[in-house]
Amino acid sequence: MTQTDNNPWLTRLAVATALATFGLICVGGLVTSHGAGMAVPDWPTTYGEHMFLFPTSKWVGGVFYEHSHRLFASLVGLLTAGLTGWIWARETRGRARWVGLGAIAATLGLMGVRTQGMFVALAVVAVGVIGWSLFQIPRAERPIRWWAAIAFSVVLIQGVLGGLRVTALKDELGIFHGTLAQLFLVLVVAIAVVLSRGWRRAEKLPVYDRAGLRYFFAFTTAMILLQLILGATMRHQHAGLAIPDFPTAYGKWWPDLDADAITRYNASRNEIVGVKPITAAQVGLQMVHRIGAVLILAAVAWTAWVARRQLGGRSALTKFSLVWLGLILAQATLGVLTVLQNKPVDVATAHVAVGALSLVTGAMLTLTAMRLLPKPVREAEPFSGVPQPTAKLPA
Amino acid sequence: MFHILLARIFGAVLVCEKLITNRFELTMKSYLKCLTLALVAGSWQVAVAAEISGKVKLNGTPPPAASMEAKDAMCGGGGTKTYMTRHYVVGADGGLGNVFVYVKEGAAKTAPTADATTVLDQVGCEYTPYVMGVQTGQKFQIRNSDPGLHNVHAMPKPGSGNKEFNLGQPVKGMVTTKSFDNPEILVRFKCDVHPWMFAYVGVVEHPYFAVTDKDGNFKITGLPAGKYTVEAYHLKAGVKTAEITVGAEDKKSADFTLAVPPPAQ
């Protein structure tokens, strides 16, 4: 992304959208942790009534979480629409401006037609908008408006995915919905960062990225994304805790996965809620998730060490790398507690939230490293063996 | 059983009609005599059907029931109510309740009963009964007897051929009629609004099934003479089967003993 002229209120709207999105992920986490994703069996209505007119007296039990999630999602959608419209208006002139703004307004208007068919049609159009925007980004001098268009399209698709997950009774859509939510958060946070005054004023660091720190950041962030996909797959199969102990798994370092063992595991569960029986695949998935956690912890620790060696201890990138390491340690702790305390709602939801923060932090470190760390120029710069003094990013 | 009765009546009438044509003038009086004979024969068939009864017992000490508090105004009655799991319902003499006992082999597939009065009810924010049985194709009712909303989410096993459904019942007295087309032991029902609410429905291709009461007793009636494999299925304590041969009027006893499974770790 390139920089854009600073408007503090636009930046604040972007930050508010990012914060609201994080809050929405937390509420969504509560929905799944409470097993309430199907508590409202219809969409876009709520028990046959208009979503915005559903009486509060009926916000009971699981309905409270699922209905709140839908309302919060509508707020995030509106904020994203406003952010996209504002960025589009600032970055375009003439017919392009009015076409873009008209498209946003028309989308919001058509969403007043509260039928599943209309929402699905808008989502199909949104996929096309994403494709067109990705085509335009490399060609645009100031591509931020295309990223904003992608954000608006993604939030619309997210809403439709959530609704279809309910009406089509498909766990797979829930997995995709949970994963796309995390990617959307990364996108809106990136937009907020790019719109910030600090980003606009940041200067390239006088240190070449000899160690390939940007690639460390990018690769480790990709590992976190894969781990999040595993986590979403586990949660959205609604089978509860597949392995009840830690660090062992059913008393072993690698659990038995044969049919008799799985029957034994299911027979010994004392589930208080109506979860599905666990399968061998789910037990295996949790084992891979545990191994992934160890690998990510090692990768983030290594990356933080490389950053400190290359940039020094006072570099902002180094400091945020250590924050990232702290988040991963917290995430690992929450994961262990989720197992040891039999998946309490608050701990499991916090695990989702910190996972989102870990992904966002890695993505922003990657973005910042790519912007501020120049690639080594082998011919022009003689090897001195001594790193250059570390420059500080503007506050 | 009613269709068996009708088939026998019809068969008896045909035989009588043929006899009358060959030997007697077909008169209404003779026809009625044959019809009466067929009715008697049919009712005798029903009256002498076999039955299998017995008791299911549990060996071992089950884990204590887990609890969950409901703060819902409808479920908690304005306060807080504690709901307990019903994985093990054990009587004073070790009898195990909620065991689905059914003929697994030996019984022919029969047309579902037209009786649609079998009800899965939602009372006091609990499903009643916890375990019940229906035939394939049999219509049964799902009722909301609570003064508030529930959703009814049926989750058949993947590959069973039965369709998952999730429907809202926001009003007291709402009744929805459903059926399952394929046999399955057992289909799980849950309420996503009240997470402690779940129940199970066994679906078989014939009417020869029962659910043990709280003391572990069961009775399967109306069986034709034959050799059967009877299975006692409990979600936690496992399954046991028995081979039973019954004659036309037999009342056989079959007791099962299940055991608390060892800890998984």
C-alpha cells in the first residue's frame, strides 16, 4: 500500500472499524464457545421477525449471543461501508467517485430487501469486486481505495457466509466464516496503519535486511494463519474437547486412534452440553494443533532474536517482535488452560481473541518490515561486518 | 399388526368365496359367516403374538452427573435452576434406565404405524423423554410446552441418510411433525438456546423396540414367532445382544448387563 494524505478523522474511523472488528471476533468466539451458532434457525430474519425489531425479551440463552453477533456484524458492516466510501471519495474524482459511492449506497439499499436470495446475489457481486480490485492494485499509483473496496466486499461476504452457515446447516461454512473473519481483521488494521500519520512520516531504516527479517515475519505469520485455520476447524465441528488432558493425550504422548479407542473416549465423556461424538480425525487435528503451537513459539522466538541482532534492542520492530512473542506465550497458556479446565467459555474465547491479535501483529510486522527495511544491495554496499546504527520509527 | 389383521381377513374371505362358488349358492349369510371367521382368526393372531421382556442392569459405579446452571427467566423460574446430565439413570437395584432395546435382526421391515401421537416434548427446559423410539417413516410430534422459545436441532449421523433440521418453536403449544426415513441408533436432538437440552431418538424399521424405565425394565410386544437378535444400546455403557427364539404365544425374558466403561486415560 502507498501512503495517503493524513486526515485524522478518517484515521479514527479506520481505527474504530478495526476495534469494532476485533470486538466482533470476540463476540463470534462467544457464540461458538457457548454452542449457540444455531440458536437462531433462520436468516436474515430472526425467528421470523425483522432482525432489528426482534424484541429484547426474547434474547434468551443462546439467542442472546447469536443475535448480538448479528447486530454487531451489522455495525461493523456500516463502519466498513463508511470507511470505504470516505476513502473512495478522497482518492477519486469525477465519474469514478460517483460510480463508487453509488455502488456502496446501492448495496446498502438492496440489503434492505431482507431475503436470502438478495444477500447471496450481493455476495456474488462482491466476489467480482474483489477480483477486479486485485487486478487494479498493481496498476494503481494509490491503491488504498481498492483495498477499501476489498474490505467492504469481504465484510458483505462474511455476513452472507454466517447466514448461510445457519440456513444450510453446514459446519464447513462456519470454518470458512471463522477464518475469513481473521483475514478481514488483518485488512482493516492494515488500512488503519496505512492511514496513520506515523506511517506517512516513517523513513526507511538505515539497516539493510541482510538476515531476511521480512521473510521471517511473513513465514511465521503464515504459520499462525494455518494454526488459526486448524483451530477454526476444531471449534466449528462442535464436538467439544477432543483430548481432555495435557501434555499427554489420553495418557500417552500420541493417543490411540483406532475405532475401539475412539469408542472408549466417547463413552468416558461426561458432556453437559449436546456436543457431537469425537472422531479419530478430530483427535489427530488437536495433536497437529499442539505441535503447531510449539513450532510457532520457536519461530516467533527465533524471529525476535534475529530482529534484535539485526536492528538492536531499541528498534520498534524489535520491541514489537517481543510483544509478539509475549502474545504467543499467552496464547499457548490459554490453549493449555482450555484443555485442563475442560474448555470454559471465557478461556476458550480469550484463546480466539489472542489468536487474532497474534495474526494481526505478525501481519503488521511483515508490512512494516517490507516498508522500512531496505533489501540488501550487494554491489553498492561493501561488507563491513558491523550493523548500522538503529533508527527509531516516529512516535 | 392391523395390516396383518386386514390381510388375513381378506385372505379368509377369498377362500370362503371360492368354497361357496363351488358348493353353495353365494348368499349374504354365508359371506358374513366367513367374514366373522376371518375376524376371529385375525384377532387370534394378534392376541397370541409373542413378547420379550426383561431388565437391563449396570455394573460399576458411573461418574457423577455433571450440572449446569440456567439463568434464563423461563428455565430458572425467575432465579437460577441447576440442570443435571442424564447419561446414567440407575435404579435402586442397579437397573439402568434410558437403554434403547430393539430387535436388531430377524424382524421384517413393516409399514410405519399411522399413529402420530408419539411426542418429543420440551417441558421445563428439558426434553421428555430423554430417549424414545420411532419407526422409519413414522410421523412423530415435537412439542414446545414451555412459555418461551426453543429451537429443535436434529443431528443425524453423517451417512445415515436422515436429514438434519433446525427449526424454531418460539411459542408455547407449537407442534411440529417430523419423520426419519432411515434406521439410525440414535439421532441426537439438541436445543441451541439452552445448551443442556439434548435427547435421543432411535429409528428402526419395525415396531419391536422399547426404552427401559428408570429401573431398567423393558417389554417388547407383538412379535411374530421367529428367531431374533435383540440389542440393548446405551450411549455410554455400550451394547449387548442376545439371540432369542419365540413361538407364537411365547413370553420370553431377556436380561442384559452393561458395564461402566473404564476411564479413557
